[in-house]
Amino acid sequence: MTLTTSDIAKHLLRDLDTSSFGENEIPYFLCTEEVEVPNGFKQNWAYLTGEESGSSHPWLAELGSQPVSVFVIVTQMPNERPKRVSNMLTMYRRAQTATMPPVFLLPVGDACSTTASMASARHFLDAGWIDDVLWGAPTSWALVLAINAKLRQLGARITELQDRSRHRAAMLDAVEDRTEALNMTRWEYLPSRLLRNIPRLRSDIPEGS
């Protein structure tokens, strides 16, 4: 479906307000187009001009201070749009800390089904600039479900990686303990045993005594 620039936000967020996403799962939308934003989302929507600096938008100036569960980049990605997205992602990743929310890319419009747009999305994923892509341009409650599903999947991946990391750390600790025990056996116990005097052979003792 072809969207006019002004209709992007209204189309994506129709029938929704911020409470639709859950109390602690409020997304913050970053758009590469200057659009008309529904009243309930004006505090959760920013326009990417491609020339952002640390003070040009509240989301850049105060990263991590807002109750945001995820940044959703909304883009039609023709021509210069990937450059705007990459500039923003570079700044975001430089400022990122462990408490920063994840970033999802939301391509919209017919232009996002092109090979070039898909290649740009793949590049962002491979570079680690975004955490996932919301394909299919979900709108309204489908958008809520898509964002929540991606957050759950991301949470499950993080939990799995944490479990693997803990298991690997436990294995390394076990290897270190065994190495220490072997070293103690080799350099402390065995030498002390070998240094003991061995009794001399006595020929006056009959065999079998």
C-alpha cells in the first residue's frame, strides 16, 4: 500500500494509545519522514532529519531517562533514508549503556519491499545496529502484538545467552580447579613423597617373611 507522508503515523497507530502497549512497554518511534502524529503519541515520536546531534532531540539528549521499552525506527527507506537511519544508529550505539532499550526497524510502504531496502535492513542487522526488523508493516493492534512478540523473543534470546554464559563460566571454574589440583599434585605432593628415604634391601631377611 502506498502511503502519503502525512498518513504514516495515523495509519500505523490507528485505534491505539500509549496504554495499548502496556504500562512498561511503551515504544518510542523515530521516523525518517516528517508526519502528522496522533495526539496521544506526540511525546513518543521524533523526526530524523539526518543531521541529529546530541541536543537536537530529547531522545538523543536524555537516552535512558525515559520509560521506553524499545525504539522503533519507521522508514520508507528510499534514496537517502538509509543514511539517516545509519547516522542515528551510530550515535545511539555510541551512547548506549546496558540499560538502553533495543532498536527495531519498521519498514513501511511499497518501497520497503525492494531489494535495496531489504539489503539495507540486512546490513543494519549484520552490523549489530538494530536488534530486529518488523517485516510486513503491521498496523494498529497487529503492531502492538508484533512489538511485544519481538520483545519476548529478544528476552528469550538474552536469557539463553546468559544461561550459556553462566554454564561456560562454571566450566572454566571447574577447569581452573582441576588445573590447580594437578599442579599441587605435581609440584607439592609428589616431590614430598619421592624425597622420603627408601629402606635398604636386607639380604638377611628370608623370602616370604
